[in-house]
Amino acid sequence: MPITIHKTDQELFEAISQIYCEKVPFNTVIGLRVESLHYDHVAIRFDMRNDLIGNFLRGNLHGGVISTAIDVTGSLSAFMGLQKKLAGKTLEQKMAHIEKLGTIDLRVDYLRPGMGDWFICTAHTLRTGNKVAVARVELRNDSDDLIAVGTGSYVIS
């Protein structure tokens, strides 16, 4: 079933995307961009660059970049899960929760070296409670190889 995006949803999605991609300095350093944004799943993409290399001999993505991308995508998914619960609230009321958002716990499993021209992180929320949300994240390269997976718990309220 296709998702219908209302004007208020579009404003919300644009505000969230701007915060994640333009307002957080470290996210801009890595070059994270929101690829897709829905209440039930999100995707963030970034391009490989020389300054993101972890193993200079192999030329693969740094593990810290991988964990950052997984954490950011997981938190975005958790925040979108909360937004779904806040239906009917104003944009200002919905966005006010961003200052409370934070990572409680993050587990990352590195499955193979991060080789590729670009990478995409996708996430969905496993559970959104009143104060905590849990998200599952996958990082894939431009060949659709699964590079890493992660699970994060996030304070949302």
C-alpha cells in the first residue's frame, strides 16, 4: 500500500532531514544524507572518500564511520517511530522531542570490510515505547553487500 504524504508530514520530514544532515556537524563531516524517510523505515546514504578510510593498505571504510552511520540511522528510525505516536501534535511539539534523543546502547557487528563507492544504511524500529525505542540497522555498499548490522536503544522522551 503506497504511503500518502500530507503537507504536514512533508514539513516534518524536511525539518528532520535538515537537522540530521545539516545541523549536526559530525554528520556533515561524514557526508550523511537522508535517502528516504518514513514512519516505519529510514535510509541514510554517504559516499566513500579518502578521508573515511580506516585501513590505508586495503582502502576500506573506517569502523568508526560504520558505527556512526549505524547509530545515526538507528536514532533517526527511533525518532520516526516516536513521530508516528505523536500524530495530531503540531510540528513544534513533534520537533521539541529531538533535544531528548540520545543513544543508550549500540551494538555493531562488522561482517566484511567496507569496500565500495557509496554506502546506504537502512533501519526500522523494533519497538517504540514511551521513553525508549529500539532500532535494527543494516549497512550495505553499492553492490548490495551487507557490510555491518547493528541494534540500538535510544531515549526518545
